[in-house]
Amino acid sequence: MANISQFIRKYQKFTSTFKITSFDSENNEYLCADESQEVINYDKIIEEKYPNSNTRPKTFDSIYIDKTNIYLVEFKNEKKPNKKEIEDKLLAGKKELDRLFKDLNISKKEYQFIFCLAYNKYKPKHERFKQGLFKSTTFEFLHQHKNNGIIDDIYTEDVNFFTKQFKKQLQKELAC
């Protein structure tokens, strides 16, 4: 059996940063400014695999690998994120990642897959100059995929929380 280093070698040309993978082209802003941590731009891998955007599955933005923990990171910068779209990104993105692992003969059982939804924190209407997350949006529905074994853990928090947890869990600074 191969290990994650084979995946990293194969997709080395897709190495990126949280800054690049967090870019919101609709609002022309980055949700995270960090350029110190290397990630894999998962959207770009899938774009290359599926050149026709009509047949391309939805995917999360980036993959951060820390030993046996594989973080699947999606950045959102919307007033009210589409729950179905987020769920589709998790499910279709993980399914494609499973296929890539299978093609490389990498055992998924050796790794913990952690989905991280990092979003812009909601700002009250009178403070909102840019889009923020709609206050009543909750993401508990994603946890069913942890219970059914598709994913090992899920974090759905604002970008500031994501930055703090990154430091707490990995002992690495993240400038978001």
C-alpha cells in the first residue's frame, strides 16, 4: 500500500496557500491571508480531471495534510450559504478524493478526514459593508456524515475560530 506522500508527489503542481484557495471571486476578497502553510488546491485538481464544467463535481477548496490528519477545507463568504451546495461539496469532494486514493492504492483507513467549513462571521446589517454569514444558518445537518462514516470529524465555524483551532490543534500560526 502507498501512503499520503505519493498523493502529495502526484499533485505537487497544485500546491497553493490558504490565501489563494480562500479567494472569493464574486466579492474580490480573500477570507484568509495566510501564505505560510502549504495546501493542495483541490478545486484545481478536479478542474483538470473534469475540464467540462457541466460534468465537474462540486468540491471543497483545499486539502491540508498533517501527518495522518487530512483537512478538507471549504471557505464561504455569503450572506446565506446554500446548505445543499455545501453538503454536495463535502459528499462529491470526498467521493472524488476516495477515487484518487484508490487510483494511487492509498488506504483511507490510515487517515482521519476532517471537513472544515470556514466562513465569514455574521455582521449585523448596520455594520455590514461586505457580505457576512446569515445569522440563522446552521450546519448541524453536516454532522450526519460524521455519524455515517463518510468523514471522521467536522468543524463549521467562522474564519477567526478556524485560525484559533489551527493553532491549538497543529501548533502552527495561521494568519487569517
